[in-house]
Amino acid sequence: MSHECRFRGHRRTMLGWACLMACSGGALAQTAALPEVKVSAETEREGAAQGYRPGRVRQLGPLGDVDLLDTPFSISVTPRELIENLQASKPEDVFRYNPVVQVTGPQSRFFTSLTLRGFSVGSTRRIDGIPNTTSYVNLDLEDKERVEVLTGLSGFLYGSGNVGGTVNYVVKRPTYQPLRQITAGITEGSNLRLHADLGGRLDAEGRFAYRLNVVGQDGDTATDRQAIRRGLVSAALDWNLTDQVQLQFEASRSHYRMRGTEPYWAADAGVPYPSAPAPDRFYGQAFSSTVTTQDRFGARLNWRLGTDSALRAGFARHESTIDLVVVNNTFAAGPIGSYRVQGSAWEYPDVDALGGFALFDHSLRTGSVQHKFTLGWFGDRDERTNFRSSAGGWATLTSGLMNVDAPVQFADPGLAPAGAKYRAQRSRFDNFVLGDQVTFNEAWSALVGLTSARIKDTSYAASGAVSAMPYSDRRVTPSLAVLFKPQPAMTLYASYMESLEKGGTAPLVANGVALVNAGAAMPPLMSEQFEVGAKAELGGMLLTGALFHIDKGLQYTDSRVASAPVYVQDGRQVHQGLEFTASGRATRQLALWGGLTLMDARMKENVVNPALEGKTPANVAERMAKLYAEYDLAAVPGLTLTGGISYTGRQQLNTDNTDSVPGFTLLDAGLRYQLQAAGKPWVLRLGVNNLANKAYWLSGNYVGKPRTVAASVQVNL
């Protein structure tokens, strides 16, 4: 930071914290970063003026707040100002131009599903670095400061699972200067959104500071017969007890209701997919709906124990309820595009999740070698509550055949899950970690880590009895990375990591047929990854590249006997490829943010079904390229032209690779105008996504979104 330390007298204020951290030099830099006080400088660096070029990673597992250039991992960051300028109202908006993320399912189903390095992230995500497994529900973005995506194995950083990578949503922290920001606009169609972002000190000394985000959204989307109503209240509080001790709190409540959810597409055996149908038609049913309520509370302790040691601890509890009436469409024999509709009141579980961490950092020097040790625990447990299947199970309605050229709407059949709820599953994940960040000299450093990961999973029947043999497994997995900095603005690295992954749960049905082992919990799997990469700041750009090789156990539904499908663990899934990202200012007027992924994904060593050898997993795009650009018009001060292009490659529809959906390219355009009016700064934004209204398959299970127009007005009061 360039400012001088002129706040040394403010011993109990956040400015004092900022000064100490900015000016202490090496000693403090070697301890864990304490409160997030470099907000102003870091936000400026990551803002539009700098092309959204990230400088730090805020919450990298046990490593905490670190310089992105000094990490031996592939990491991309979407900062707050880019989230705002994209007018993002749902996660897929944030990942639209992220070249390492493939969106395979929209939030308009009930949660955004993602693929990293060809592996499904599923419902796993993190909020403020703490596991959050309640994500079969929507996610609010207005109270998030940034989104950090780590691709590849992350066993040392985040424990078991996370084979393809980890998505971490960082919550906005209190501000120490007054903040009164109001945004109003249209997200798409006639769907209106109003957002207030407020913050500041609660006392003159700055011992207490707050952040409050309030959101209301309501109206029809760009898709016929579809509407969203959403509300969010999210608050954060900092309490600076002393220069050395800080407590942080956050709490939120979110409610989401969608009418006309996105249908899930599949096909009967041997029935090919048609070309993508018209994107602005609605192929679901107006009676389908998603209703969720989420409550979250968390607290953290940051305690600096002198100049060489620090203690970090925290927890978060997240409860969610979800009621779904959904539609699945299945292509069937008949004229091309023929399909039948199945409407169901699903038994998706309510979830009560509790996650936490406790980490101790200590720095010491042995001769000329500097060490930073981290020792501690992080983990989570979640409990899932289902409806009692024995009291009626899924309520279902199945139609006759219709065609995508003439979709039919049915009267509301009044579907609803039957019976009371019961505890269906309890899972616990514990990770004990020991790491050493070793600095040999200005050029060479290393990261050495060991993680003892334990998974314990128990399933219960409606009667309360254990329904299947519970499993518990513990493994010790190593991590090793070597970093070389030929110059301060460049890092080369090589790393090896192993990770324990929770086994999958057998789905209930496949192609309309119940599985032989429906609901069975499979044993854990082991995965490993080799990666080499480079990062460099060149001019105003940050460039990163990585070559990776991931080998993990394969699990899939074996449907060779159509009347008796079974979920199996068989063979390996090997993905290897290249990632490249670029962000920053290419010229004084031009900002670029994007990159590409090139990958070879194959199934190998298959014993149960040898025919899968060498095939590509379903819904994996092996080619992606995305680029977002902004150009400031010198002739019109304050006016910025925006636009983007994204390409997602061909995806196989099944593990046999007998059918596929083609790749697609989308074009977007928009503008942003900044001005002063009535003595206040204003920002006007307009964006058009899918400019050509292109019809495309987002994945083998979802039709892509039509052209959408978003517009907003923002003012700082």
C-alpha cells in the first residue's frame, strides 16, 4: 500500500490494523492475514480501472489470505465490481466468461450446477471458506464480495472431495467509511430487482463496523410462463476488541420462489436428441415450482499472538428448506423431437449444515530458511431430512407424447410430497492438517502438507433405523509444491496432491427404471493430481497457465440390462489438459478478462463394462474459450462499451458416446455510463446476452437461455 502509516495512534481502530499490516514489513507478512482491512487498495486494484486484475486470494483454505502470484494452484477470481458490471443475479451470470468453469445446469432448475476440469462440482460450494453442503438451493450474489475458483484437487486446502475444484463465495465485510449504495433495475424480461448495500462505522473509534445488504426481486423472466420472487437480508459485523483480537459475525436470511422451473431432459435408450429447440419457448409446466428458505449464521476469531504467531477460528451454521414440483422431459420413439412429460413433487431434503475451522500459524527461521507452519482442523457435518416415502412417496404425473415444436401445458394436478419428514442421512467430514510454507530465498520456495481426512456417513430409513451399512474411512494424503520466481512478477510451479473423495449415492431411477441398488452409498475413492503452471504480471495484465493430469475413481450407472440398471464403481477417470487465463488492462482503454481450457477426458481400466474404455464422460466439454472486453470511449468520458464471446465445445450425452450435443458460441453486448448528477456518482448499465437469440443445448440435460436484456441504475448517496 502506498499511503504512509499516519494512524499509529489509533490503537483500537481498524485504521490501526490497516497501518500495522501495511507497514510492518516481513514480520507481519509471515503471519496469517488478520482482518480483511486492505479493502480499499485491493478493491481499486481489482476494479474496472485495472481490468479486474486480482492481486490476492482471500480464503485459500488453511493458507488464508495470500498473494495470488505466490500460490502453486490454478485460481481465478471474479471481484465485486465485475459482478456488478455483469449485472449478475445468479451464479451462472458470474461464470459466463470464466474460461475454467462449465455451467451444466441453470439456477432456474433449482441450483446452478458446474463442472471444473471435467468433474462435476455437484452441490459442493464454500461460503467464506467454510463448507456449505446445503446448496441444492439458490445462491444470492448481492452480499458477496468476490467469487474464487480453484481448479483441480484441493485435499490439503479443503479436505476430502473437491476433485475438479472448489468454488468459494466470499461474503462482503463491513466498511469503515460510509457506504450508501442503491441499485434498481431489470434482470431479464420484466423481472425487477432492488438492492441496497449499506455500511460504515458504528462508533467514532471504529471498534464496531457493519455491512447490510437488502434485496427484493419479483416478476416474469425472459422465458414464457416463468417468474421469480426473491428476498435477501444479509448483515455483517466487525468487533475490534484490541489491535490483536478481532471478532467477525455474519447472518442472513434468504427466500426464493420460482414458478415454472426449467425441465430436465433425457432420452429413452436408442432415441437421438433433436437440434436445440427454440430458446424462448417454455418446455416445462407452469405448475412446477421451487420454494426455498435459507438461514445462515457465522462467527470468526482472528487473534494475532505477537509478530510470529496467529490463531484463526470460525464456524457457520446453514439451514435450508426446499419444496420442489419439477418436470422431467424424456425424448421417446416417434417423430424427431417427440417427448413425454413427467411431473413430480420431489423429496429433496431439508439440510442442517454446520462447518468450522481452528488453525494455528507460527513463523520461524532455521538458518537462512524461513518457515510458516500451519496446524489445525477444519470440517463439517450435515443432516438431511426427507419426506417419508412409505407414506406415499413421490407424487407423479406422466403424460402422453408431444413434440418440441408444439409443447403442451397441463392443468395443475396439485402434486405435493406425502407424509411427514424424517432424518434420512447424516454425514461428517473431519480434516486435520499440517503444512509448512518454506522460503529458501527470494527465488525458491515450497509448500509441504499432510492432511488426515475422515469421512463418516450414515443413512436412515423412515422408521429411524439405519437403512444401510454406515461407512467410515480415514486416509492421510500428501501435498507437495515447489515454486520458482525468476523475477518478482513471475512464478513457475510444480505440484502433486492426493485427495479422499466421498463415494456417490446410487440414483433412484435411470431412464424411468428403478436401480437395483437405489439409494446405496458407495465407499470413498482416492484421486491424485500432477500440475505444472506459470503466472506473470506483464504490463497491466495478469496471465496464468497450467498443465494438469487428474486420475480418479469412476462411478456410473450401468444400464446394459435396461430392466435392472445398477450403480457401480468401476475403472478410472483420467482428465488432462491446459488452462489459460488473462485479466487486466491490455491498453489504457481496453480491458480483457477470459481465457481457454483444452482437455482430454477419458474413462480407463473398466472391468464391469470394458466397452467404456477410452470413452469421454457425459456432459464434459473438452474445449472452452471465453472472453469479456470493455472499451472506454475517449470521445465520451464515462462511456464504456462492453461485450463478450463464449464457446463451449461438444458434449457426449452418455458414457457409451452414442450421441452428443454440438458446441455453441454466444455473443453478448452492452454499455456502461458513469456520471455525476445532483452531486452524486451514478452508473447506468445495459447488457444483452445471447445477442443472436441462438438455440443451443447448455448440456445434455438443459436447453440454453434465450436473448435476455438487463438494465440498471446505481447511485452512491
